[in-house]
Amino acid sequence: MKNWTLQKKWTFSSAISIFLSFLTMCVILYFSLYNWMLISEKKIAQNTLNEVVLFIESKGPFLTIQDISRNRTLLNQIVNQKQSVRIMNKDGIELLRINDASDFPEFTYNMEDFQREVINDQIVFHKIETLNFGTFSGYVEISHDLENFSQLMNYILIAMLIFAVISLLLSALIGYSISSILLKPIKELRNEMQRAKQHKFLKQVSFNYSTNDEIGELLLIYKQLMNEVSETIKRQDEFIYNVSHELRTPIQVVEGHLSLLNRWGKEEQEVLEESLSISLVEIQKMKKLMEEMLKLARRENSKETSLTNILEVICQLQNEYKLVHSNVRIQVEIDSTYVATIEQTALLQILRNLMDNSIKYNEHDPIIIIKGYQDGLYTILTVQDNGIGIPEEQVSKIFDRFYIVDEARTKSKGGSGLGLSIVKMLMLEYGGKIEVESTTGKGTIFRLFFPNISIK
């Protein structure tokens, strides 16, 4: 049974359970009927015995055995066809027998309740009582044939056994049918798992099961899990492809200039300096790309959470940008008590990435406006710029890893396509969310939503 399928176990268990339940009911019913009918047979025999004694005693004190013998016809009407009655003297010697339908056992002085005996393959009830009339003192005994009772009980027993076998077959059939219905979605799940394995978990879950039960919940969880796994694998493959693509260009550039140096760079100082300068720039790009990828990986594994004063972080960034970008104007409108449920370094990275983009992708002197307010559920931080903006059809894609809005322009600015994906990942990691609104040629507004917690 250990190696049986779940359907076989279910069918066997349900069949045995139903069969045992039915068998238990049959046993209880059989013995209840048996006892009830046995008591009825006793009552019939006792009534006959009482009527015989009453008839004899009603004839007066001068009644003799000969008188009783002459009235045997009347007594035969009292005694059932399956019964026999005999009258014995005090020594147990039979004097008169009425209706010789059943045999009697050997006489004993046991005058307890009815006794069941097997006499000449005949099952009988018999009972002895004292009999006194006139000067006579002796015994009267009745023998009640149980053949009809035995036949009826045997018939009932056979019928119950037949019904028990039928119930076993029906319960097995019902159990198999029910298990087939209930296990159908599980079989589909198994087949779906095999298909997913064959397609390396990239195939979307195709079956549907909308019933709101435990199996439905299980399949829903599996469907969600497989969709996430499939999406993760796709992102991983895309990530590897994009990394390879991003690294290929600077490597080819460096390789080309090294080949150039190998041919002519030893004699021509100008070629040497130009090739070294370009190679260093490309190596810096690769270094920056790898650093951003490492930051992204570390953030995905980070679980640290703390309260950070937003204004303090913004002021720190203001001081940094004053030294590096003197033409940038940063306007801040935020309450000094506002905090965000995020690590300080994470908030710094989020704002730095947004502000770097505002500066890089701007055809004018950059103006960055940072505002903060609360709506009850969130502390909301907006970062607005006057940059070149993002085309409407590309707004939904800017948070994808390595996605570049204007590839030619972004390459010239040194962008890798990872900055905004890091921003979104950090916001989601700390329970927040990010929204973007942009108009080409007018600028972009990023809204950062942090779960609202007031300072105590």
C-alpha cells in the first residue's frame, strides 16, 4: 500500500470505510432483529402454555387426565401447529401429549425460563411449569419449534451479506469516482509541473481551477509561484544578456585601442596618449557598471530598516552638489520632522540617482525642486526637474534594468540603465512605491511614497 497511488489509497480507504460502516449497521440490525424476534417467539410459546394451563384449571377440581384427553380437540386449537404440549406426573412420566409437532428433550426438574435445545436436528424452545388440578399434581411442558425463526434469520443474514458485498463494490466505485473528480486538479498540477520542468520553468501556467477550496488555494499559490519563477528566470536571462551587451562595447573599444597601440603606439606619441585616454574612460565605465550591479545585488539581499530624517539627507546632497555642479539650483520644501522608514544610505542612493538623471538629461541649467507632504498613509516626496523629459510610451519601461530611453544620448552621458531600477527596487524593499509623470521637453516628476510614521 506504500507504493499505491493516491487515487488507489483513496478508493481503498473510502470503500473499506463505507463497507465497515454498512457492515456495522448490518450486525447491529441483525442482532436487534434476532433478539426482538426471539423474544416474540418466547411470548408466543408462553402465551400458549398459559392458555393450556388456564383451560385445564378452568374445568374444575374434579378434572382428570381422561377428561383432558377427551377434550384434546379444543386443546389442539390452542396449541400452534409448530408447538407440542405434554402433561407429566410428578415423576416426569409423560401422560398426555397434545399436537405431536416437535420433540421434547429428556425431562429435568429445571423450571427456569425457556431453554433452547437441538433435538434431532430440530431447534426448539421448551419450558416446564408445575400443573395442579383436582387431586393431580405434576408438570406441563411446551416445545416450540424455531424452524421458521431460523429460516427467517438465515434469509435476513444472507440478504445482509449480499447487500454488504454490493455496498463494497458500490463504495469502491463511488470512492474511485469521487477521487477521480477531486484528484483531477492535482493530476493537472503534476502534469503542469512536468511541462514546466521540460520548458525550464519558462512556460506560463496554462490550466484553470477556480473552485474556492483547499486545492484551489494550492493551485493558485503554485500558479503565482510559477509565474514569479518564470518572470525571475526571464529577468535573470535578460540581466545576463544586458550585462554582456553593456560590457561588450567597452571591451571592444579597449581591445581595438590596444591593437592600435601594438601596431603604431610605440612610435607615435599622439596615438599612444589618445588610446590610453579612451581605454581609461571605457574601463571607468565598466567599473561604474559593475559597482552599480553589486549595489543592486547587495540591496536585494538587505533586510535592514530604520527611520531616516528626510531633510537631513537632502541637505547632505545639497552640500555635495554645490561643490560638483555649481550651475544646479536645488529648491527644498519639506517639514524638518518628516521621516522615512528606510536606511539612510538607501535614501541617499535613491535621491542621488534621481538628481543625477535630472542633471545629466537637461539642456538648460538644471533646476531640481524637492517637496514633501503627508496624506495620512504615506509621507510623499516629489523630485521635479526641468530636463528633457521622457516620451509617454516609454515611461512604463524606465524602471527595467538596462533600459535606456535615448540610447545614443544616454551613452554620451555615461548612463548604464541601472539607476532607476535600483531606485524602484529600494522603494519596494522598504514598503514604499514610486510614480513618475513626465512631459517631453518640459521635465519629469518622481513621487516617492514612504509608509507614514510620525516621530514620537
